[in-house]
Amino acid sequence: MEPGNQPPDELAPRGVPLTGVRRKALRAFALGAVGLALAHACMLLLYVASDFPLSKGRSQQVQSWMRPLFPQDWSVFAPDPLRYTVHLEVRTNPGGTPGPWIDLTAQDNAAYRHQPLPSKEDQQVLRKALSRYRAGRPEAGTAAQRTVGGRYLRNLVLARLRDRGTDPGSGINMRVRTTRIPAPDGTGRTAPPRYQSLGHWRVPS
């Protein structure tokens, strides 16, 4: 076979060769992607390191970068363990007579304890709703109950009561019971629980 009639090499590279402009554009894109990944990693580190001095000084920039697309619910740098258990209790008033206090947090704990696939709702929804409400101004009374956090907490509690077959009636009372977690070695004085009243909540008709 003559040299000019050689069949094309199947292993020879094909496609459009990279010119100088394409090579520069590809290099710039790769560097930009790496820079963006590094910036996001730094923002993530500052976001979860809430007690880090640098994160406090850049809190606004970090929050605007991470939220609402990249929220994180974990912490680094050996966060402090829980020192208190916080339970939300509710009481109905059927016929104007106060009923017994119902521990909704204990109900949630019993619902997911020993479950191979526990529900995330049972674990977090009530706790987060209570934390959000208490982070506002619960001492403002009925004004705080009309906020978004207050209405959300009320509706969640009413749904839990109806799920267990309890009629909330025309109004409910809520309180928070806080108990200090004893030391692992059993030392230290056991303090009685503290109660914070969240007042009377009217049930919408």
C-alpha cells in the first residue's frame, strides 16, 4: 500500500485542537471553580464555628453567603454538650377546668426512641419551633403569640393535641420545664426543675 493511501489511525486524537484562547479560557474556568470551592469551604468553616472570633467579625457576610441555600445544623471545635433538658408542656381547659399538664416533648422522645428509622419531625420540629419562639420576646404576651413564630408554635401544639385525641377547647396554657442534666459521675446537687409560663393561648375557631 502506497504511503499516501494509508488508512487513518484509529488511536489518533480527534476533535478541535485547543488554541491559545481556548486554553486560557479553560484555565481561567478551572481556577475560578477552584477559587469558588475554596471560598465556600472557608465560609462553611466560619458558619459552623459560631464562637470563633473571626466568624463573629464576619457574621453578616457569612450569613448572606450561606443562607438560605446552604444552611448547616452542626458545629465544630468541640461544642458544649447540653446542660439542660427542655420540655414543652401544655394544658387544656375543658369546661373552664384546668386539665393535667401534657408533656409534648416526652411524647416526641417516646415516638422516635428505639426506632430504626426515626422521624426527623418527631426529633426536631417541636424543639425548633419552641426555640424560635423563645428567641423572640415571649414576655410580650399576646403580642408575641401573634408573631409568625408564635402562630407556628400554637398550630403545631394544637396538631399534636388533636393527634392524640385531646380536644383543645377554646384555649390552652403552655409552659417550659427546664431540668439540669446531672454530671456523668453522679456527683453534684440535683436541682429541681424550673418552669417558665408561656401564658394562655386562645384557640382560633
